[in-house]
Amino acid sequence: MTASTPISRRTMLTLLAGAGAAALAGCEPIRAAAPAVAVPDPLLVDVDGGVVVLRGAGRRTIPQAVATADGLAVYATAPAGPDTAFWRVYTGAGGASPRVTLPGRWLPQAVSATGTLVALTPERMAVTDGRPAGRELTRLLVADVTGVRQRLELRGNFVPEAFTADLGGLFVLEWLPATAPDRYRVRVVDLATRAPGPLLTRDKSPVPPGAEEEMRGEGRQAVLAPDRTTLYTLYTHQPGHRHTRDLVSGRPGNAHAFVHTLDLAARWAYCIDLPHPFGEAPVHSHAMAISPDGGQLFVTDVTSGAVAEISTVDLAVVRTVNRAVGTGTAYAATDGRALFVGAGTAVRRIDLARLDAAAGWPVREPVTGLVSSADGSRLYVGQRDAVSWHDPATGRELGRVAVPGLVTVRGPAAPD
């Protein structure tokens, strides 16, 4: 084109990490615990089974949750007998909305760009989670802090992706065939009629019957534009894929990787093809980041070292270089001046003025996420059970805090 999960032992350690314990050694006096490390910027991080808010020296763990795009809030669920408790947690000074009860068991999956509506499903699913299990019927719930807004029963196999800007529609991936899925297409469900239908083309024309593109590749990562009007999703491994424009024109098409661009307001989609060698290497070697002003989108493949710069105005690749060779799962972030690419135990800094590799430095453990601070003065690096922060120019580690069970660094939380 971002079943209830039990809290693991590692997540339980997260919940207990702040408590500490003083140990007696013979008759020695009890020693004071070391001061807790304060994180300079409020952060949201994903851990096994939930979301953690890191703020100063404190942390708050919210199981079974999904964050809003701006990081100001997290929607959480918890079993309430046969039903589900649902509420909104504010990541700033604290507080939460009153809990409401949703009939049945539900997990939050997608939040509207406005941060007001949530799509929930009975089991965990996401557009980048790979192929879902076969099913003939998909149940979805749309809710806000007041409770259920709509119940949907869609004939087929659907995964919610995003809401339209006017909140009147829900973009979904429809997997085909429903009971034994091997390909998918992007559609929009009209929430008034509860009927799924095709998207528009870039010129806002209806897609002709039979021209909806069907994909067999792997979704790697989704990035929402800073103005929250466009969703970009990176797909790889799609040899012979034909876009809607190819189906309409009769061209053969052969895209191995592309960025699916979804306009949340106008409801059109357009695919930006990536040049060779993108899509040839494993999907996890690819990563994507968007500039703070939303004008540039960067895609990297660390296996080949390729970096592509995309103009989000022209929806086209404008530059490619070979600057980011690495091994392992790739992550990317940008502060508008430099592109940071992490893979394995190394981070590379690429100057955006010339797309030259300006620096590279090692980190202690394999990278599991990169986030630039709002003012660009710190680069946060997720690692195994920890988050560290670095001088973005030199890579010097400025601090580090333990986060047992860390999955990735998501982004900024509400400012202080």
C-alpha cells in the first residue's frame, strides 16, 4: 500500500521493573536504589502485548492497545466477562475517558487520522501481518469513547486499514478467495450502506469493472503523512504485478516493489513503482520514512544498500543512491536534514542535501526501531529490552533506559 494476546513473562517484567527490591547481604546495610533514568522526550514504545508510555523516569503500560497517529492518546481494551471494556488513555499529564462496554470480545486495530474512531476485530489482524486465516464472514466494530457506533458483518475476508478523512468510510484489504486467501485488493466500505466498493483512480474516476488491482506481495510498513491526509504503504515481492493503470491501458506491468499511496480524503489510490533492486531482497530488509514537512518519502533496502527519494507531490522517484548497506531488519527515520537507517548493530546517517553517507556508528544490540526527537537534537534507537538516545551528528550515546519486552519504538507521546 501499521485472539487476545496474553501478557508474556517479558511484559510482566516491564510491569514490575519500577518496583525494585533491596537485597540484604549478611549484615550489610540496605543500599539505596540507583536513581531512575529519565527519558528526555515523552515516547511511545511497543512491548509484548501492549504499548508503554515513557515519560521522564516513569512509565505506563497499557495492554491490548493501539495509539493515535499523533501519539496524544492510546485506545485500550480489556476483557469484561464475556464482553470488552474500551477506553481512551491520554498520554500527556494523565487521565482517561470513562470505560464503556462493547458486547463480545474485541481488539482495537485501526484509529482514524482524527483520533476519534476505532475499528475493532475479534482477533488480532493488520495489513502488514501477512496472510490471514480463511473465513467467509468478517465481523467489525466501529466505536468511539461513547461506545459502539456501528456493527459490520462483511461477506468475505477483510482486514481494516484506515478511515476516510470524513469518517464516512473504512479502507480495508479484501483477501481472495475468502476461505483460502492468496491475494488481496484495497477497497472502501461505505459506513452508511455497509457495502464495500472499489477506490477511485488518481484522476478521481471510478475504477472500471475488472480493473481493480490484486496483490500477492508482502506489506512491510505503513506511514501516515504529517497532515494525516495520505497513507503510504510499502509492498515488496510482487513480480508480474499489474496496477489499475496497467489493467486499464493493457500494459503488462512487472513491479517487484512499490509504495501504495492512499488519499484518505478523495478516496483514490496510486502506486509509486520502485526501481530494481527494490523488492528482490527479503521484505524485512526494507524500511520507509517521511520528512517532517511531508514532501519527501525515503525507501531503503539495506541488503543492496539502495535508497530512493520520492516526491510526494509528483508521486515519483526523483533520486536513487547506494548508501545504506547492512544486514538484518531495517528501520528508518528522518529529521529533515538527514536520513537514519538502522540494521543489525549499526546506524548510518545519510545527508539529505546530497544523499551522501556522512557517518555510521555501532550500537550495543540489534536495532528494533528509530525515532527522531521533535527538535531533531536526539535520535532514539530501540534495541533488545532497551531504548537509547544518541547525538544524531556523531552517534554518541547520551542515555539509555531498560524496557523489558521491547518490540519497537513507535514515536513521540504527548508533550509535557
